[in-house]
Amino acid sequence: MTKDLRPNAAEVQFLTLAYNRFYDLFDELMADSFWTKDPWYRYAKVKEVFSVYGELLNYEPIGWVLEQMKKSRPSMESEIGSELFKFIRNVVAHFPLFDSWDSVWVSGTLVNWNKEGQSIDRFLKKYQGRQEVKYRFWEADKKRMTYLSIQFPVEYNPDQKILLKDLLPEQDGVKFALVLVRGILDTQVESVGLVKSGD
């Protein structure tokens, strides 16, 4: 890993757009008023933020941060910030069949309808039966601590429906994801807020 590695011109263009979009979505989704909106609207925005993050995971230095987190952060935080969030991105991208977070589900049959062994299938096989992971996050502007549990499927088989809301609850789970992802992404930013879209 090179300490003074700088993004090339193409990476700067992509990172500027992606970071600005993530920060805009972060601000919208962290607001209490967002969670009073229609479930379809919320789901569309949540899908978008996971999609942006999924693309940012392709930037190699973010992978280095996730590797370092395995050594320095609480248990499973790196796996949650990479594998779980990528799983969610893949589910909502590859199965655009639902209109709200609480209605999204997959099963072994659905996941493998076209080809077995893809990323969603691998994730569910790897994490079935894992113990829940408990987290908390602080919203400084609201002076509020939120506690939540991330649940993994007890079992993964062709017929078992696995609901996304059972893995990660919509409001608290998405807000936790945003806080964790922002911490990961901010490691690559020298000065937040100085680059604006269109500059």
C-alpha cells in the first residue's frame, strides 16, 4: 500500500460524483422527516445509496480500509461494511421486484433461478446460522443513541424465505449502514465539503 497514492483523473471524476451523491443521500436519509415518507420513495432512495456504495467498493483504497478494520475495529464490522452491504446492494439491484424494504425477500430457489454460486448465494451460504451482531450508533445532532441487532438467516435453503427486514430493520438498520459507510468513505477524503458537483 502506497501512502501517497493519489487517484488518477478518471477516478477523481467518478469519486467526486459518487461521494457527492452519497453525501446528499446521507443528509436526506438521516433526517427524521425522511422516515415519514411513502415506503416506495424510501426504498428507491435506500436502493440508490447502497448502489452508490457498491460502486465505491471498487476503489482499491477503500478495500484497504476494510482490511485494516478487520484488525482494529469490533468484531464483524469490516464484514458488515463490505459483505453484508454488498449483499443488500446485490439483492435490491438484481431483484427489482419489490416496492418497499419490508417486502424484499429471497430464497435459495429465487437466488439461483438463473445460475448457482453467485455472490448472493455465496453470502447466504457463508453466513447462515451466524449469531446476531449488536451495534449502536450516535446521532450527535439529535443527541440520540440507537441500538440494533443484525440477524443472519438461521438456515438457507430452496424454500425458506429470507426477508431483508429480518436481517436489517429498515430505519435503524439503514441509518446504521449510512453511519458506518460514511466512516469508511471519509477515510479517503482530505476535506469534506470542498468539492461540489459541477466544479
